[in-house]
Amino acid sequence: MPFTSFQLHDGLLQAIRLRGYANPTAIQQEAIPAILSGADLIACAQTGSGKTAAFCLPLLQLWNASPAPRQARVLILVPTRELATQVGDTLRSLALQLAKPLKLAVLFGGVSINPQMLHLRGGADILVATPGRLLDLIRQNAVSLSAVSTLVLDEADRLLEYGFADELNQLLALLPAERQNLLFSATFPSQLSELAQQFLHSPVHINVATDAADKPDILQRAIVIDTEQRTPLLRHLINSHQWKQVLVFCASRYATELVAVKLRKARIAAEPFHGELSQGKRTQVLADFKAGRIRVIVATDVAARGIDINRLPVVINYDLPRSSDDYQHRIGRTGRAGESGLAISFISTGNEAHFRLIEKRQNIALEREQLAGFEVTATEINAEDKLHGGIKGKRPNKKDKLRAQLAEKDFSGD
């Protein structure tokens, strides 16, 4: 099925060709006609499946055919600053070939609110926003949601995971009752299902998350390594493979900064990337990474759903993610838009059980590799699991702790 079958505007079709899109992905084939028909939609699609274009293309088609007055008719809510920027960039590039100029407002926190307020003077056609900053602008009377006819929740599961439930409810109360609602998510936890039931009306359901034919081409590897040897192994892999761009995931802000410092000492240009950096610094790190001025970004999971790097060759899990869903989102930064990618996970003695759980939930089974010069010698349980609070969903509860205390008492004879 070609893009021409959707009867999109010639300007959008030209933009599609310029972006190198060949044929619609599975999510695009199903979502575009559903959105154009005006239906509510629940779409569960894996990271890297083309879902951003799946809603941007029909929304631009509908906006281009709408009356001229500059009132925000489309609101796209996202969980992170990086994702807001990514969606905004996609909208701008797709709208470039349209004769009608698009006024887009991309709104997020971490930067001064004043330039955003100035930009909103005279209105906007489409709003892309994080919930907190949008509420701030509404309180300042800088923006109105009274004309919104389409609401998009992008990465809806992460919106809830990041604690935006209250903000979402406040925004839903400010929106017109009659509107189209589009919910896109890579996973569908029970909390999200409850939210969907509150505001979607007879939605079209699309689920392509497990469609094998549409899965990204990502080679996954698991390398067994002693905890203290991870940084030397990381340096070895980067240098021996001569990767130009590498995205490394760590469990904490401190770890990202420590690993980045060690890489720089080895003359590998690297920068940390985490939620406590200023927005200006985060933007600069991404710009430098895309331009090739730095070779490695060492990130926390704040980056897992917001970074979109063309042809990113490799993702490395220096620390394992806390959950199977986070593993999926991390490795989804590579192997995008039809490109192949590589995802490597470092497995130490203490987190083998955790990785087996990830494998089970991801329906994968990876061979454990050991590299010459980095053979495993550790036999003790990895202290890292204790440091980060254990495996998600596997932490001891009160009864577990009480049993452990009683067992220690019995063993000691007290």
C-alpha cells in the first residue's frame, strides 16, 4: 500500500519522499485512515515503528483543509522535552511543502516561560507540550484550549509513569467535550486502560507491537562481564569497532557522569545526559552528538523515549534497565526507520536472574558471550542490585524482611 492511497495533499507526499519514506509501516497503514475518518484511536506500537508520522501526517492533512483562523485545534501531549522536540521537528519537516504556513508551538519546562508566551501571541495552529508547562501557560492566560478538536497522547504509558496523571485530568477538564482523541503507546498497563475508558469513545484499536514483520532490525547481544570491568570493556568495544555514535544507558545520574569522565580520560568524546541537566545543556549535548562533535552519550532512562538519532548504530546497556518495558524503549533508539542496529547488554553475576526475566517478557533468548581479556572472575552477588533497590517487581516486602530477620535469629541461636 503506497502513501498515495491515503489521498494526502501533494505537499505532504512530497515531504514524505524527501524524508526517504518508502511505504507506510504497519501502524501508519492502519492509523492514518482511522484518524482521517475522525475516529477515536488506541494504538499500541513499539518504539521505532513510525508512529509519530502515523499521527502527524493525517493531522496536517486535516489542519491544511481547515479554516484559516489561528486557533489551536490540535494538542499533542508528551512526557519529555526531548520527545516534544522530536514531534515538533517531524511536524515542521512534513509541513514544509504545504502552501499554508504552519504556526507550531512546542512547549516544555526547564527553560524560561517568557519566550514561549511571546511565541503564543496571535495564537498557534498545533500545540506540542508537556503537561506541566502547558498548565503553567494556561494559568498565565497565554494559551487557550477552547478550540482544540483533536487530542493526542503520545507515549501515554510514560505520561502516567512520570506522574502526570493529575495534570492530565486537569487538562482533560479544560478541553471541549466534543473532540477526537488519539492515544499512542508502546505498552498498555492497566492504569492506562482505565484512563482510556474515561475519555475515549468507541475507539478503533490498533496493535502492531508484536507484528514480527514490522519489528526493527536490531541484533541483540548479551556479554557477561565482572562489574568492575564494564568501563574497560566499553572502551574496548568503542575503539575496536570504531563506532562513530554510541548511546550508553546507566542506572543513575552519578553513573552517567562517572562513566563519561572515564571515557574522556581515554580520549573518547563523551557527555552525560540526565534529568538534572539544564535544558540548554541537554539540547547542546544532542546537537553535538548529531553533528559528530561527541561520540558517546551516557544517559539515564530520561532519554529512552525522546532521542531520535538517524542511523544510530549501537545502544549499550551498561546497567540493565529496571523493567522489560524500559529495555524495549532503550534498544528502540537504534534500528529505526528501516535501518539495522545493535543492542548490547552487560550481564554481571548479580543481575543474570534479572536479565532472564527481561528475556522471558521480551520473548527472546540470547547467548551469553565472554570476550577474550574480559573473562568473568567474580562469584559474589553483585552489590549493584542492592545499591539501586533491586529488580523492579522483585524487591522484598515486609513479610520477606520479617522472615529474613527470623531466619537470622534462628541461625545465630539468639
